Amino acid sequence: MTLTVRVISPDKTVWDAVAEEVILPSTTGQLGILSGHAPLLTALDTGVMRVRSGKNQDWVAIALFDGFAEVEHDEVTILVNSAERGDKINLEVARTAFNEAQTRLNQVPAGDRQAQIQSTQAFKRARARFQAAGGMV
């Protein structure tokens, strides 16, 4: 049995295909979805979603930037602020952005709460893009 998986951002549909398995970056940790999963609505964190379209197929990585996922009747609908397929991301550009975001995060003054939040979000986005592109973090 398979799942119908759709990843939808405000400007485009990033993925719309059948899959055997999906791993989502929920706000409480990684969440695996297989055919026959119980109905579910969950918040998603910035991170990497992995989808396997067939039993002998490779995993496809998709960077997700906050949103929600609904699972019902073997359909997984993912609504996110933004998403990007890993195979469309330049690994070296993503590596540079990740390193720069990590440096900025480490240099935020301890008392600057707003800068800390902004730097953390930028770091999470850069890390998700780097991981989806195939970089190891």
C-alpha cells in the first residue's frame, strides 16, 4: 500500500506523488508515516522531510520551513511557509550559508534576546537546506 503525499507552500507545490514512507520533522521530534497510519494533525518544525517513493527507491530530502501536516486515509498533506527539494539546492552554497549562520549565532551577545531568536531561526533554515542538499551536520 502507498501514501499520497503533497507538500504545498504558498507559491508552489513542491511534491505531489505517491510514496511508501515519509519521515517528518515535527515539533516533538522525527515522525514516521506509513500506509494505514492513524489520523493525525501535527505542527512541523524547520527541518528535513524524507520521502521514499518505492520499496527499492532512494530517499528524497525536502527542506521544510515550519508548517503543519495532516494524515488521513493514506493521504499526507503538508502545508508549509516554504519548502525546497534537496536535489535543487547547491551543496556548496548551502554549506557556506550554514557556516555563516553558525558563526553569526555564536557571536550573538548573551543579553540580546531578539538577535538570539533571529539568529537561531536563520541557523535552523540554513541547517535544513544543507542537510537536504546532502551535507552532514
